[in-house]
Amino acid sequence: MAIIKGTVKKKEYYIVIIGCGRLGSRIASLLSSQGHSVVVVDRDEDALQALSYEFSGFTILGEATELDTLKNAKLDKADIALVLSPDDNTNIMIALVAKEYFSTPRVIARAYDPSNLEVFSQFGIEIICPTLLAVESIKEALEIAGDES
Amino acid sequence: MPIVYAVDDEMNVRRLIRQTMESEGYEVDTFATAEEALEAIQTRQPDVVFCDITLPAMDGIEFIKTVNEKAYDFRIIVISSVTSVEAVRSAFRLGICDFITKPFTPQELKDSIEQCLKSEESLQKRSREIRKLVDQKKYHRAAQLTRKLFFDYPESAFPHFLMGLVEKRDHPKTAAKHFRAAIAIDDTLKEAEAELKSLGVE
Amino acid sequence: MKVVMVGGRNIAYHLTRAFLNKGHSVIIVNRDEAFCADMAKKFRATVVHGDGSDRHVIEQLELARDDLFVALTMHDSDNLVSCLLAKQAFAIENTAALVNDPDNKEVFRRMGIHTVVSPTEILATAIEDSMLREEIVNIFPTSDKVAIFRVQITKESPVLGKRIREAEIPEEGVIGAIMRGTDVVIPRGDTMIEEQDVLIVLMNAKAQTRVLERLIGEE
């Protein structure tokens, strides 16, 4: 079982995933198939239903912006929180709640807008910016093409 | 090596419990229904059973009551998404060792089983010992152990029932009080009702 | 001192009026173009059409440490982000935010937002109080140290007709002022407590029950 870096070494982790869209559901299936205990939180029942057959974890229907929902997901006991809702600012707020209120060791949030990245990394939350990642990938793809010509 | 059984109708719960417990070195067997678990228990008794409350046919509470009636020895840890105070209280009154809510973390499973295996012998075992002492007319010692039982299981009907047995010969009125208390807590205790009748009081 | 207001409509409007009247300069930041145009017409304030949770918008505001930054949008997450950006960019100490979900108050405070107001909570407290006993009104949301109540003295009150120094009021409470009709009486030891008096009482939060019981009797 792959050990997740940056956390206390364990055999299985308790991971809370906020947001069950395309990204959330795929990561959820991947992590649960690796043997971790995964909880997925989403406000939309259909999104939770759409989780692939391979997903073998828990689901919670609720608003992740509400403390009660996060308490139900036992975020205080989580090793890792992945905050993947469609809205940047919501993700940042939930990530800060996870870090400051629930003291989750590792918190990763998705934010599409690169502007606010640096400001929030100082709070100890890791931000994944799909926009920047895409920029890097495209740069790489173009450079390779450039070299060949 | 301690033997662990898990009873839950959800496959991923069984999988998670199996995984975590096996990595701790326990031998694990899982069941989707209470009936199958009871069958297996007859052939081989486990040391701890994790069980859910909502199950297909026989539910978790029935399962625990059946285990108590047959005076099995193992500890029971309930794992459930039902978290109402009533459900938790009624489970603890039946003498379970711990109650874990879903979703649960691997660490919660480990902590719980550690506590349960560590703590004193099950309610059932102690009850049996007390009854043996009563049969041997060792009332003083029986009363001592029963008093400790009250302390450890304040919400359970059993200490009352046992105290009734202890006091029956010399203090029938006190015994009747205890039997009545036991029935008040758990009205399915047929033995307590029978004892009360045999004392000639209602 | 400049006052920045991000988001909100009616609240931003009325606050702008209030602050301008007090002589402060006001900067309004709002995503709604029509609202911005309207505010620009009505007030002598700087109006910025933009997203207050966007770092670039905030950074262009040129604020100073002692300016006041207020986030009033309907979304707690946007308010949190705006305030944190303002703190980061200009080291602003006095940030204020509207919080819709009362549970988030704690979170905002921990993140260093100076003033956090939850309208829901204020309303809930007010409504609860009105349902309790009419003689007591909780003036201040009780902190864990001090509680301030407005207490009406009725016929049943144990301290009616007594002088303050004879009234045996527990030492954890003190009567700050007495509203008698249209007058305000600052109480001394020999002040007599009369029916219909409204006492403003400060008390140690932990001793509330004792103090209130002495003033109005048991429930």
C-alpha cells in the first residue's frame, strides 16, 4: 500500500473528500481502492450516487460549509482533507476551517484562479491550481513540438 | 491471536474492518447477516464482535439479546450510523463494550478493540460466576461481586437481577425490589419475572 | 481613515451614508455594475466595480494599516477571502465581516478577523429573550466574562422598595444605571428601587442566575 508523503506513516489513512464532481469521485475511487478509509461529502445526492462501483467508502450528504456536516464526517480525525468543490473561495474557506479549526494535518484545496495562491499557502494549505497545471502541460507539449522542428 | 467477527450488510464496512484488524494481527471473519454470524459463533466463539444495528433480517439489538441469552463470552462493539441517544442507551443497557459511529476511522476501530480486550471480563462471564456462587450459598462473596457489577454497568438490568438472586433466601422483600427494578429496565427478562412470581409477590 | 465596503446592497448603502456623515472617506467595492453606478451618483465616495475577493482588485486600493475593511457579501467564503487578502496586502488590523452561518464566527475569529457579526445570531438571541421573561432583556451578546441585562422591576421583585445597599444584591452584579420614566438615575447606596424601574445591570457571566433571581425573584 502506497504511503502518502507528508503525513505520519500509516498503513491506512482516513481521508475526507469535499465535493463529489469529476475530480472528487475519481480520487475517491482511487484512494479507496488503495485501501484507505475514505469519506466523500457532497450536497447533491445524485453526485454521491454516481460514485463508481469500485468506490468502497462512506458518503455524507450535506453542506460542507456547515460545521455540523464536517463534524459528521469526523474531519477532526482525518489525516488528509481534499477540498474540491467547484467554487474557489468556498474551497479556501473550508480548507482554512479544516486546518485551523479541525487541525487536519494535510489539507489540499483546488482553486482555478491563480491570483490568490500565494496568499493562502502561508496558512499551511496546499493549493492545486488546474489552470497553472494546464499551462505547464501545454508549455511542455509546445516545447517538445518546437524542439522537433 | 484474538478472533474478530464483523457483522454488517455493507461490503465496504466489512472490508475496512477486515483490513484494519488483519493488519493489527487479528484473525477476522465477516458476515452480512446476524443469523450467519450466530451460526459461526456456535462453531467457534470469537473474542470480539463488531456489529451494526441495521441488518437485513434479525437486527443488531436482537443479535445482542440472543448473545446475552446464550451467555456467550465475547465483547460486542456496535458500529452504526444510527446515533440517536435512545439507540446508544438501549445498546449500552444490553451490556455492549463500545459504540462507534459511521463513518469511522481505522484508528477508532483499533482504539476501541484495544480498550474492550483490555477491560474486565464480560458482563456474561461475571454473571455466571455470581450465579455459581449463589448456588454454592456463598452469598457474601456473590453480593460483593454484584455490587462491583452495578458500578461497572450502571444502566444494565443484570446487576439488579443477580442481586435479587443473592437476596432471595434471606431477604425476599429486597429481592423482589431488585427483580422489579430489573424488569423495569428490561421487560424481556423472563427469568426475573419468573423469580418474582416464585417469591409470591407481584 | 478610509472605510472600504465590499459587497452587500442595502447594508452597504446605509453604512456608506452613516460613515460619510461621520466624516470618513468611503470606498465601495461591488461586482454589480448597476449598483456601482447608482452609488457613484448618490455618494461622494470612491466606487470600484470589481470582485472584492480578487487579490488584484484589493491590491489596487492603496489602503493603510489603520483603515477599516468591511466584507458584507452574502457568502461567508467570499467575505473571509476578502478580509484575509486585505490583511495580507496592507496589514489592516481592523477587518470586519458579516457572517451568515453563526458557526463560522469562531472560524473567522481564529483567522484573525477583528469584528465578526452574525445577524442570525443577534436575531435569534433577541427572539429567544422576548420569549423568555419580558422583564429581562439581554442587551449584549453574553461573552464568557460579562453579561449586561436590562431588568424591569415589578411588584413581585424581591428588591422592590429597598435601598441598593440593603437589597443584598450578590457582589458579582452591579447596577450601572436606573431608568425611571424618562430620567436616568445613577444609583448610589441609598437609592431606593421603585416599581417600573428599569435597571441596567452588569454581572459576572457565571453568576447570572444568582443576580437575576435576586432582582426579579425565582422562575
